[in-house]
Amino acid sequence: MEYRRFNDTLLVRIDRGEEIIESVRKVAERENVRLASVEALGATDDFTVGVYDAATKRYDSKTFTGPHEIVSLTGTITEKDGAFYQHLHLSAGNGDCEVFGGHLNRAVVSVTCEMVIRVLDGAVDRSPDPETGVNLLRFPD
């Protein structure tokens, strides 16, 4: 992985064999990113995404293997209890142009992943919502 900072924007190249979530964490910690938006594209051949079931309050996850183009990776970097927290979603298409996606649990880059992290001024925390069980954004007063 390599990256460069341009004012409030980080341009990141995640390389073959590297895991995307771990790479985002490394960059955010090195650059002290507390609040940001994330977008990316690239390729993966091993990824796990989930869909949240509000009735059971859990993610149902599925793993996909084989060549897939990342057609959209989007999300946020915030904090939870003062620590790094990321919320990313990924959509990826296979050779038949079928697209699968959801909440990103893990993804290993097969060719490259080009990511833009736009750092925002400030910090936003998260806390669990008792009704849904999801860690919701909590804005300071």
C-alpha cells in the first residue's frame, strides 16, 4: 500500500494481496483521521459482505471468490468510544456482470484498489441504538 496526502484528501493505492479494511485502518491511524468519507474502485477475488437483519439484530454474511470488479466502495470513518471506526459498503461485479454487495466484512485486493479518503474537520462518535442494535452516528452537542 502507498498513499499521498493532498490537503484534506488522501489518495491510496492498495496492492494485490492486501486486505482493504486493514489498509484503511493503517492509513487512518498514521494520518490521525477521525472523520472522513471513503470511496474506491478496483478488483478483488475474495470478499465477504453482509446484510443487516433488523429482526435478529445480526448480519447475514456471504463470501464470494473469483474475479470481481469493485464497482463501488463507499463509507465513512468515525470514532466509537474515542477509537477508530469504519463503516464501509462494497458492490462488486463478476464476469457475468452480476453485482453483489453489502456491508463490507473483508476484501482482499486481486489487482489494485484505488481509494480516496476525504478528511473532514471534526469528530463524530457512534453508539449502539437499543432498538436496531446498530452503531449509529452520535453528533456532539
